[in-house]
Amino acid sequence: MKFYRLLFIVSIFFVAACSTPDNSEPPAPLTDIQSPQYVKLLWSQDSGKGAVNKYIDMQPFILGNKIYTIDTEGTISRFDSSSGQVDWFLESGLSAINGLTGDQSSLVATSRNGEVTLLDYNDKSIKQRWKQQLKSEIRTKAVLHGKQVFVRTVDGKVTALDAGNGEIQWAVSRRVPALSLTGSSYPLVTDELVISGFDNGKLVAFNRDNGSTVWENTVSTPKGRTEIERLVDLDGQFVQRDSIIYISSFHGDLVALTLNGGQVLWSRKFSSFQAMDADEEALYLTDDKSHVWSIDRRTGSAFWKQDIFNARKLTAPRVIGDKIVVADLEGFIHLLAKSDGRVLARIQPSDVRYIAQPDIIDTKIVLLDISGQIAVVTQDKTLPSPHFSNIKFRQ
């Protein structure tokens, strides 16, 4: 029952199939940077098998100084972010198509076959505690929050599992359109609510104890004549800041809503299927043309837009200090000024595309490309580079 997934015919936005001509807009050439700032590759390491010809977000899970990854064959690994050394790895056997989630003692992994598994780990080893089989494909990471695990499946269902033994506590469903983008946003979980976006443009808050609907709001309404024009998926990962939820939709809007009640504070036209990041004043987003935006959190007006990366298939942005970082289809990492979007630095640790949103550990930027290669880059001149690079730890 995968007819409702678009695996993705619209090559304008995703990777075209090898047998299909790519009629998408060519990526803009990179421009020279005047007086580029210092940036270096700290280390690069193989994390396992990637998914070069598929649009799959395998974003690593970051906790403390450690990087946790899973590859498409289910190998779960832990890396030290300073040295790049592998602490341990486990062959889980899962057919994974998204990254891990976790806390200080547990990791949760999912598979395209609907499997959810929780694993206990420490500094020396990792082992499975339980595995639960759901009835539909999982295309976003689960959320481990307290004593519960929450999973969004592609059939429009949100399921709550007991983190202790994996038993299903409740499940709720929303109707899925006949056509939708490949991928989903994962739920946002608070002490009382589980908030999930759906492919019909609706954002719904559920009671985390029993799954009852607390509030529901239509973020975007389908428009246009064709099925593709009417896509309004809430696939871009939304964020919460100061009791306000910020969410974008494809072919739709960027909206600010109250956490308690879902009332709309402001809305503006904006099309994106990417995650976003935020600081005290602004939201930082990549739109469906790979233009980078800074949006006023209070009003929704634009502080600035950087459009020199047109059609370069940028990742979602990530804030690091007074800069934001994005990566592109050719393996380049770009650092932009948070104040005005100027390009300050650039480095190319890979020659293939980055899809996963960059992550941050202190002054280090962590990225995973579609081949499964981790790169850690930094602007900190005091950080020593390890004595190895590009080591394959499994033969």
C-alpha cells in the first residue's frame, strides 16, 4: 500500500531516477568569496552504507561529544566528535531510511518495514531491549521522550509506545492524500502534547496520555489544478520557541501558532519541505528554490534573503554562533553571516550531496553526506586534527 508515496517524480526538487532525463533548473555556479574566513576539515569518516540515488535523510543523533549513526543496512555506530574514533557498532539488521533518536542511555531506530526498536547502550556496548512491528512504512525518525516513544508512519498514523517494553499505548490516524512528498516531519513532544504535521496541511495536537485531539489547525489549503500543484505536505521539521510553534509547508505558508490552542499569530506565503532553525529573533529557512531566508519571529517579515544558491538543493540551515551553515548537492559547506546572509566561508569535504541538516557540537559542525561519510569541520584554529582521515572501520 505505497501508492500514496511519491518516490519522487518531481525531479525539480529531488534526485531524478537514473533512467529519467533531468529537466530541472541547473544549479547556480558558486561565486567567489571576498576575503573568505578560515574553515578546516577536522576529520572525515565512513559511517556505513549510504543511499546515493534516493532522497533519504539519515541525520545523525548528537548527544554530548558523541555522534550516533545508522546506515541503510542497519549498522548503528558511535563516534567521538573530537577524534573520529569509533567507540562501538552493532549490526541491527534494520532496513533504515532515517536517523536515530535517543537519550543518555537508550537509542531508538526504525525501518522502512515498520519496525521500531529500542536499544540500551553505555560507553562500551549496545544491545536491543525490544522491537515492535507497526503496519506501515516509517519515513521519519521516532521521538523518545520520557517513558514513551512516538512514531509517525506514512499511512497518516501517530503511535505511542511504552519505552520500557515497546507495547502500543495508543494510535491515531489522519487521512492521507493520494499523492504526497517522500518523507515526513517527526512529532514535537511536550510534557502534555504530541504535535504532528500531516500531508493534508493540518497540524494536530494530541494528548500524550491517551491520543485524544486537543486542537487542530489547517496550516495550508491545497490550491491548483494538478495533484502536484495541490501538494501541501507539512514535511519541513517545525520548531518550538517560547510557547510558539513555527511551521512551513510545501506550496503553502509559513505560520506561527500558539503551543496551547494552536491559534495563528501570523502567516506568510512560503514553500519549503526542509527543517528550520531559530534564535531569539529570527527563523532561518531554505525554500524550495534553495534560497536562504531570515524571518522575523515576531511578525513573519523577512530580514534578508540570500538567492545566490538557486537550485543547488541546499540542506536546511543550522545556527552556529553568529553564523548559519548550509550544505549543497556538490558536497560544499557554506557559512553565512546571520546578520545579512553574506557568504563568509566555504569548504568541500565531499563530492556528493548533503541532505541531512547540519548539526553542531560546541564549535564543530557535523554533516553526513548521502554516501554515508561523516565530516566534521570547524573555524576554531585551536582544535587539533586527528592523525587519520577517511578511515573505513568495517571491511
